[in-house]
Amino acid sequence: MRTFKADLHIHSCLSPCADLDMSPRSIVERSVEKGLDIIAICDHNSAENTEAAIRASEEYDLRVLPGLEINSSEEVHVLAIFEEAQKALHMQEIVYCYLTGSNRPDLFGDQVVADEFDEVKDFNERMLISATQLGIHEIVERVHRLGGLCIASHVDRPSYSIISHLGFVPSDLQLDALEISRLTERESAQSKIQGINNFPIMTFSDAHCLDDIGLTYTSFLLELPIIDDIRMALTEEFGRRVMFN
Ligand SMILES: [Zn+2]
Ligand SMILES: [Zn+2]
């Protein structure tokens, strides 16, 4: 058992709002420089750059988990993180069925699909930044059915968060954890946000540029850098646990 530093909320150049130099390989290299052990690539409503990041990480001691940051019909952002790229891509297919509209690169930015060598493969033409027509409860259920972890994003933020939508975290929502942004101290969030203490709390960078990678992270005591171990850490089973940084 050892400590793993994890930043499980990183956007790549596929997200229209992220820097174009957030290529899969650059993200991997910067994560290694920052001493991270586990990262998750979570682009808005898409997992199309996750396989390239996994391939780019093969020569390093870094675990890349494939994920998406899904925008629910209530405009709540939720991280969906999986063990295998195929599961993330399956979730992406579900999300695409509930996502309409085309991107306007002039307004929102390019959505670059890249390979592991930083070559541009394609431009995603969907409106990835939009809300899907999937409700938050349905997202949680579908992610769990595919064996993934579901973490509500930046719950302290005044927009695109469960707090901005509801004002509290409903206890019937089967989220695995809540993420607070780096703008809010854990103690302050715990005292201000109703319902937050029913869930494990963690913090990640939500990096949209290379310099922000690993700016905040969460440490886990795990046997292996895999979803099953992280899930056990969230429920404090078999010696796994979330550690305070
Ligand atoms: Zn978000
Ligand atoms: Zn994000």
C-alpha cells in the first residue's frame, strides 16, 4: 500500500475552453514533472482524447484514467471516470445521443482530437460545451452500470454545479464523491454547503492549461492505481483511504 497523488479532473485540447497546447502527450509529460501518479482526462461531454493520453503514458510511471465531464440537463457538471477507455467511449456514445447542436469555433474555440504524438487527427464538430438531455440521476445510474465513478464537479462554484442548481447536495443521489474547487478551503465548504458531509470530498485542478495541472490534487492510500481501489478508498475499506493533503 502506498500514497498516490491524483488529479482526476484535467481537460485536453478537445474541450473548446481549454488551451490548444493541452495535447494528450503534453498533459502526460507535465503530470509526470509535477509528480502525479494518477490523472483522469475529463473533457466536456467527450472521451475522444483519452486513448491517446493512455498511449502517451505507456513509457511513464503514470496511470491515466479515461473520463468525461458530463453536463446534465440541469446544467450540473459531473465527472464520470472509468477503468478502461472502452467503457468511457461507451458512456460517450450515450452522451452523444442526448447532445444536440454544432460547435461554433469562432465563439467557443476549436475541439481538437489528437493522437499520442501530438498530431491533429480531427476536429470534433459537436457542441461539446452544451447541456445534454440527461438528468443527473440518470447520469449517475448509467455511469455506475458501466462500472465507473461519478463525482459531482466543483460543487462550491456558483455555476454549473449541484449547489448552483439545487442549493444543497441531495442525499438520495448516489454520487461516489464531491469535488470542491481550489478556490474554496475544505473546512469552509464543509460548514457552508448543506449535505456535503454525506459524501467523500476531494479536490482536483480542473486544469484547462498546462500550468494548472496538479495545482491541487487528492492523495489516496491504495494498493494499485485502479478504479476499484479508489472506490474502496472512498468507502474506507481494506485499508484504502483518501488522505488529507
Ligand atoms: Zn466543470
Ligand atoms: Zn472541468
